[in-house]
Amino acid sequence: MTKEKLWQAVLAQIQLEISEANFVTWFRDTQICSLKEDEITIQVPNSFAKEWLEQKYNKGIFKLIRELDGNIKRVKYIINRSSLEGSEKIIKRAIPVPFETSQLEFEEFKIDRKTGLNPKYTFENFVVGSFNELPQAAAWAVAKNPGTVYNPLFIYGGVGLGKTHLLEAIGNEVVKNFSGKTVKYISSEKFISGVVSSIRNQRMEIFKQKFRTIDVLIVDDIQFMAGKEKTQEEFFHTFNVLYEKNKQIILSSDSPPKAIPSLTERLRSRFEGGMMADIGLPDFETRMAILKSKLQEKEAELPEEIVSFVALKVEKNIRELEGALNYLLAHQKLHKKSLTMKKAEFLLKNLIHRPIKRITPKTIMDTVARFYGLTEKNLTSSSRKKEFVGPRQIVMYFLKEVLSCSYPTIGRKLGGRDHTTVIYGYEKVKKRLEEDSRLKEEIQLIKQRIESV
Ligand code: ADP
Ligand code: MG
């Protein structure tokens, strides 16, 4: 295998395993630069990407490379100086808060290929409190009697509050207790892309068959199906076939069915036909219990007052609660001495009281201009050159979406344009976003940059 092919194969694999935005940000501009016996050198566009790949993805990258070429023992990253000159500074500031300081595993490594389940999520390590008692009990009942008690089971609640954990725990429990049952966990994003690619490749029948022979189907985050009519239609049929055969269906969403925009009426009533249970916010005692259980899992220790301080400060998201704990533990490990309350307070202050970013029209204009290699003048000028018009419309889009500026205001900011021109430009970008995946990628990247300034 040539070195280029090797890296292409690695990238193809990575692309399957991380979000598109992450892939574009960290991997798109990478290349293999040399492959010498046991050492491979990857060229990256800037020091931030270098740092990030080394610190966060190296383990996963290394493993993938080793699967393709067992001789390689080391991966090095070097910066390609000629690319992206000048943008170093803004990128540098985009360093996300280190909620997780350990290596990012490509989740896929842990996931069972057949069921799609991650074995780390179980009922045993799911802490129960009054905020999640009902969904937990319903989940447990379903895991013990799939297809007979609550069908469908619909769990909803805010981000990071344990929906995925609970759904996966059901799947893992069923696998443990019913060896004959086929279980499938799938995120609705994967379901959507399955529908899209099956249509494209005319393999819809195979896709349908795959889902209709399942005993327990778990679909996570179905709010993402909003507005995807073809996917909803396909899901509706799958749902009916399974339901009529008394197969279990388990769903999650960030909101109840009636609050999911553009969900077809028939799906909505199907979802509401079973058991709906919401996960609320954990109280202080439960947050303490969760932290203690995580400490035990990690076989780590922290003084009680620090644990209680973390529980007090992070209220609304269990993922962040865990992140804050990991952050403190990583610090403790690095400095090889136990953390003091004062230090913990200091560390968490940086983490929690992040200054609220003030995004201004100027930030947006600057970022878009820079992204497309233009000047602000190009954007505000009266020129109708194609290379200016597109980015100018993107500025309109962001001014509307992010800052909710009025159309006349946007027109003024862009060199005195008429508000009808702005409406046209804004709508155009919105429309293009539906069909142009490249533009979607760009918008995501620009958004990340705007938010990190
Ligand atoms: P959601 O899907 O609702 O966004 P997740 O299920 O991904 O949230 O949960 C975020 C993190 O918090 C996961 O690491 C999960 O294991 C942990 N978590 C959530 N709820 C609990 C709980 N009740 N007990 C223990 N850990 C939990
Ligand atoms: Mg989730």
C-alpha cells in the first residue's frame, strides 16, 4: 500500500467515526508526509491541529494505522508552514475548554458492530434519583419484558441528562438476558443517512429488510428526523411492521413528540401511543451520588468538600458534571498531589464562569471574510462579482441567525443594501444549505470560529 493510500484508508475510517464538523476541522487538510520503516509522519495545517491530534486523537489514529500496517511503531505530526498562514492566531484562540483531558477514543472501537451498543452503559452504573426514577423504572421493565409492557417507550429530556445511557442500558440488558433476540441501537442521524444512501444506491429493499427483522429497535435522538420527510415515512413503515409483530421500539428525543417541529402527525400519534417518560434535572444529592459513583468507577479519590463543590456548581448537565470531575482528576494526576479546595475552586472557575462571548456584526464579517480570503471591503462594496456575492449572503445569513438583526439593519451593515436584497440573500443561503453539503460544512466551520472568537 502506498503511503497516500494508507492515509486515505485511515481517513475514510475516521470519517465514519466522528462528526462531520470534527472531521473537517481536524483531518481534512492533513496529509501523509513520510513513511519510514516504523515511523509515519503526518503533515497538519497548524500548531493547533498538531496539538489536538497529538493530545486527543493520537491513540485512535495509531490504532487504525497499525491495523493497516503492523510495522509502524510511531506517528509524528508536523506543521505544514505554507498552509493557512495568518490564521494561526484565530485558530489558537479556539482551544476548547479542556473538559476532557484524556485521549479521545474513537467511540466506535468500543461498540459492538452487530448491535451498535456500547457496553459501558449499564443499569448498574446508572444512578437513580427522583429526576429520572420514572424513565429508569420504565426502561427496566422494558428490558425485562421487551415488546410487552410499554411500546413504544419514549424517553425525553435535555442534553447530557442520561437519555443515551438509559437507552443503551436497555439494549445491553436485553442482550444479556435474551440471547435469541436481535437488538439494534442506532442514532437517528445514522438512520437518516442510511435512508439517504439506500435511496441513492437503489438498495431500499435491503435497508427495509435489515430493520424489519429486529426484536428490539432503539433509535436515539429522533428530534433530528424533524423535517426529513422521506426518513419519517420510512421510519413510520418500519415502526408499524415491528409494532404489529410485538417487537419493542425505544426512542429518545430532546423534547416530547408534540414539541418536535415538522414531525408528521401519524408518527407523532404513534410515539404518543406508548409510554412517555421525561428525565428532569438531578438534585444536589443525586449529583453527589453520580460523582461518587464515577470516582469509584475510576478508582480515584477526591476530598469530600471538593466533590460537593463540583456538585454544587454544575447543575444542569451530567456530562458536564462528569467532565468537571475528569478535569480535576487529570490535574491531580498531572501534579501528583492531592487537590486543595482552593485550587479546585480556581480550576472550576475557569471552566464554569467562561466569559459570555459577545458576538458582534463585526466578528461575523471578519470571520466570514477571513474564511474566504476576502476583505471586509469586498463584502460591503457594490461589486456583484460571484466570489463576493456568495460570502456576502453568508454574512446576511449569520447576522440573521446568530444576532437576529433586522433585514434593514443587515442591509445597512453591508454597505447600504436594500432590505429585499437581504431577504433574498438570506433565503438563498437557507435553501442552498438543504442541498449543498459542502456549504453546510463551511457554515459549520465558520460558526465554530465565530463562537470561539
Ligand atoms: P443524553 O443522551 O441525554 O445527552 P447521555 O446519556 O449521553 O446524555 O449522558 C451524558 C453522560 O452522563 C454519560 O457519560 C452518562 O454515562 C452520564 N450519566 C447520565 N445520567 C447518569 C446517571 N443517572 N448515572 C450515571 N451517569 C449518568
Ligand atoms: Mg444522547
